[in-house]
Amino acid sequence: MTTSSDHGTEGSRLDAALDLSAAVRAVLVATSATEADSARLVEATTLARRIEGLLASDLRPLDTVPSIDDLEHGIRYFNPVSGAANPMALPLVFETEGDGILARATFDRRFEGPPGHLHGGIIALVFDEILGQANMTGGGWGMTAYLNSTYRRALPLDVELVLHARVTEIDGRKTTVTGWISTAAEPETRFAEASALFVEPRPEKKAGYFSTLTDSEGRPVEARLGRPDRATAG
């Protein structure tokens, strides 16, 4: 990836946003683990506030999707789990696996719960993301109605994890998805499991959620969200 100071095109702006995110992500990882002395912490704080000042004057409105997003292909670059432009994200990268999908991830100390291990709330967040992605990969779309997670063993940090998900049932607007997490070293051991129900909102409810949402050029985006052929079924 190349960094460009020319933000005249969306391509160059996307590259710049991804580079910024990677740099800030590295800072967040270091911040979560550093034992630097107070003088270096004060210096780092000053630098961080300067960076905020460079960016805070151009924040997008909440009712506008990011200009670099690709809604037609379901790419949300600032997604907190899989968004490559979000410094809090790993980010996850999905690949197909038979009738489902998988993702490989190594969680760092930003996500620590019990010392040396992954926070349970982060596990639930990641399940919501990968199960939802499996729904979309299978041709569906919806919002989470419920998510049930079962934690069988503590998941270690700095170890490659493998996350699996697949659609198990489709009933009109409703899709049930299941998934589990193992380690690359112990692929047959399920450290955590989950099931979720995703429901595509009926047209009137969907309009209530998204009718005022626009892209960076002021165009409505509601029609680009979801699967209209399934929204009225079930």
C-alpha cells in the first residue's frame, strides 16, 4: 500500500485512510502494553492531541456514510471489527469455507480481559460480526435479533485463532447462523460457540432506521441496504 498526500481521488483518500488507521492501530497496541516512564507518556499525549487537532475539524455527520465505504459490496471501512480504516479493528479478513466462512485472527492486548486472555465481551462482538458476515455471504442481510455465546475455554492473546460461521436455516426474513472459535494449533477444540438470529426489517421499519441516511454526495442509501426480495417475506 502506498501513502499519498493527494486526496483528490477516492482511491488516494482510501489509501491514506488505511495507512492512518494502521499507524494509529500500532499506537493503540503500544499504548495498551507500554511501561514507558512518565516523561515519554506526557510527550506521547502531546503528540496524540496534535493528531486529534488535525482531524477533528472535518468530522462527517452521523447521517452520512463514510465516503470511502462501498455499500454495493457490503464494505464498511470503519466497522469496529472488520473495518480496515478503523484503528480499533483487527481487522478481520473473511474467506469462504465450504458452505460457510472463516477468519483468522491474532488478538493483541487491546482486547485483554483476564490477564493474557481475550475479553468475553470482545468474543461476543466478534461472533456478531462473523455470523452476520456469513448471513451476507449467503445472500441475506439483517439485524441481530439475538446472539447466544457459550464460552468453553479461555482464549489466549497473541495466538492465532480460527473463527468459523455458516448459515443453518433461512425462514423468510429470518436467518439462523452458527459459529465457533478454535486455535490454529488445536483446530478440533471449540473454545467458544455461538448461534444468532438475524432479521431483515420490514420496509416500513427499515425506512424508519435509514431513510435519512445519505452518502457523501447527498444521495439516499436506503435502497442499497438489504435484500428487497426477502424483506416482505415471512
